[in-house]
Amino acid sequence: MKRLNIAAPEFVYDAEDPEGFRAGMLRAGPLLDARQLGASVYELPPGQAICPYHYEYGEEEWLLVLSGRPVLRHPGGEDALEPWDLVAFPTGPDGAHGVRNDSAETVRVLMFSSVVVPTATAYPDSGKLGIWTGHKDEDVMVRRTSAVDYYDGETGGGG
């Protein structure tokens, strides 16, 4: 049995994340060899968000506030959350969400979800779709406006 204590996690910050999306992260799932559920602890400094507003097509996500008071954007508006608030985001547009820290204090949240591959993520603000295949070199982020016809580029003959 693998064990992980998240009371004092070592967060990883991605140097390529743009201002406004600089959150520290600890991905617990891979450390515990989890396959069907994913969990990540995020540290949000003031003025930062976890990721752009989005919704998942294949994965249900949940959010548990560990400390601080993040702002949750959802299809019905925005709500300030408090420690130990728990929220579930269903698949599809009704589960759209964005989590940011508008306070002067650091926020910590635990997000967990089912793990579904392949899957897709929609980003309503920017009109993008992310397709996650399970093979990093085949994952793609596209604008919805780049859609092509089903038979575009096909020559026929089944070969």
C-alpha cells in the first residue's frame, strides 16, 4: 500500500504558466498508482487561478476547499467558498467551472475526478476544445472554428 500525507505537500509550479494561472500542484494519483480516480492539491497564491474556465465531457470533477476563500465561477455566476466547502462538477456545460484566488491569502484546494481516457475538455471563453487521448503526442487543443467536414481530406476506397 502506498501512502501520501497532503498536510504539507511539495508543490510543483510550471514556469510556462502565464500570469493569472500560476498555481502550485501536487498530483496525488500517480504517486499512489491510482488508475480510476485522480486527485490534485493546488496552492493558489493571491491573484492566481487553477486553469481557464472549462468543463469536461468525460470526467466528473469535485472540489474540496482546504484553506482560504477561493472564488468559484460556474454557469449560474460566482460564489465565494470557505474551508471545507465541497462542490461537484458534472460532465458537460452544466459542470463548467473556474477557481481563482481574489484574496490576499494563499488558497489550497483538493480537486479529484474520475479518470477517463480518451476525453475532451471545452473552454467556453476562448472557444477551444482539448482532446486528451492518453498519448501526449496525439493530444490536441483546437478552436471550435477550425472544424472540418467528416470527409475532408479523404480520398475514398477505404484504404
